[in-house]
Amino acid sequence: MSATPPVSLPEPTKVAVLGAGSMGTTFAMVLADAGCDVTLWGRDAVVLDAVDQTHRNEKYLPGVQLPAMHGTTDPAVALKGASIVVVSVPSQVARATLSSMKDLVEPDAVVVSLMKGVELGTDRRMSQVMAEVLDLPDERVAVVSGPNLAPEIAERQPTATVVASRSEATAQLVADACSTGYFRPYTNTDVVGVELCGAVKNIIALAAGMAQGQGFGWNTLATLITRGLVEITRLGLALGAEPATFSGLAGMGDLTATCASPLSRNHRLGKHIGEGLTLAEAIKVTGGTAEGVKSSESVLELARAHDVEMPITAGVVEVLAGKLPLADLAATLLARPKKSEVAG
């Protein structure tokens, strides 16, 4: 009687996560909880050594015990053999960061953006930056976006997200890699819509924080969220996005979480400005990256290039540039010509 051959278990998906900040580390945790073999890359050797040896990132996720994963400051180590590469670096340094790693990415790897911004100077979305720098076809590009505040996910609180790719198979591949009992990914092929929702909601959250810092209440917040969604939708439709995306998790879901939660850096930074701090002071107190500050300029440039009206975004840009007193922002928005809500 012949011996039964040993069972061959499938190898876990190897994933490299580029960026060891709060969101990068949190998503690495999700991937590891989902059964992936995860390597987290960053520039801070102290942080990455701790991730590797004690599975902690006290700098960005204090008190959170991470699952087993690797940590490294060597991109070659992180990217070797990785079939999925997740990018979670500040949007304005993405091009420079990825350019130095182009030859290290595996030829068939899928590259996923967690970044929420539009590049200054080019007005490109982050998936476009990744594709251009790494010479990627559409089927190897995906984005992840939704109501995903990192501190809550790190506590493994239930949430959902959207994985978008022009390729349904790619979106499903990434969704399978990050699906856990507390993290529920939905798929979408509307990369433009999902990505714009993630970028513009940060700007609306700045406005919401400014309003709260000035002492305004829920009526003002609800107005900003609702009219902010109109701005996001206008820009998205002008760029070919699907209307349904804006009422979903990546649209209204993410916008609500980011505008209402003090866990949002953009909301906190706006609140500090509303309380009277300068932009420089607010950035220092907030800490970390508030993507809406720099992206507000590039989003407004993109809107103007496509003849799209975005008054909240324009107001935020003027306040941040010191061209409009914050006290005048609400009056400026309310003084706009009266028209039908249905007309936009």
C-alpha cells in the first residue's frame, strides 16, 4: 500500500506595504490578519525594527499589538517576491519614492494605492502616478478607499471599504487578500470615482473642522457634507466617473467619517485653524500628514481645467493661502447666487 502523499498547502500571498505610518501599518495588519505574508517598508529604522521584532509600531499606533509581519528599511527586501505591493506614502512624495523602486517591483505584481491626493503640478490621481512611474497596465493597478479611519481599524472595529480596479479580477484579488472578520472589502471598476472621493473628501473635512473650530454646529456640518458631496460628484462626472460611486462607501461613507470624526487629521487640522492657529501652527499640533492641505490646490486646478465649480474647495484654498479671512468663509459661501438644489 503506497503512502499517502503529503498535502501541499497554498503559499500565503506575499505582500509589500510601502509606508509605515498609521494607515500603512494598519493595512499591513489587516493583510496579515487575512493570512498574507506581509513586509512593511519605511525609512525609520527604529520603527521598522520594532515592527519586525516585537510587532509594535508605538510611533503611529501606540498600544496596538500587530500580528506577525516583517519590517525593513530596505525596499529590495520588501519587494522581492511580492505579488501585491501596497503604497501608503504621502501623495506629494509618491513619484520620487516609487521612482527609486521601479526596478525592484516584480514584473507581474499588482500595485495598490491607499493614497488620498492629487499630485501638485500634474493634477494626476495617485493611480495615474503609480502607473506612469512603474509603467503599469490598468490590470495591475488598484486603489482602496472608504470610511477607514486607521485608529478604529487598528482596534479591529467593523468597517467596509472599496477596492477599485479597471480589472474586476484584480479588484477581487486585492479584496480576497484583505478580507477579514472585521474588514469587509467591496469591489468596483470605477477607479476615477473612488479615487476622487478619497482626495476631495479631505478638503471638505478641512472646511468642516474650520467650522467646528469656530463654534458652528450640526446644521453647518450637515450642509458642508452634503454640498461637499455635490462638489465631489461634479468633478467626478466631468472626469468620467460613475454616479453610483458617490453615494457609496468611497463617497458618502468616507466623507461622513472624515468630516465628523476627530480621528481625521484633516478635520483636526481644520479645527485648529478654526480656533485661531496659523496653518503652520495647526500642522505642527496635528502631526502626521493632512493630505487635504496640499491636494486642495491641485484639486482646484483640476476642477478649473474641466470648468467645474467647487466653491467649498476654492474657499478652503483661499483661507489656507491667507487670501480670505476665515471669518468670511461662511458668508462667502452663503452669499452665492440662489438656485435649485436639484440643479447642483
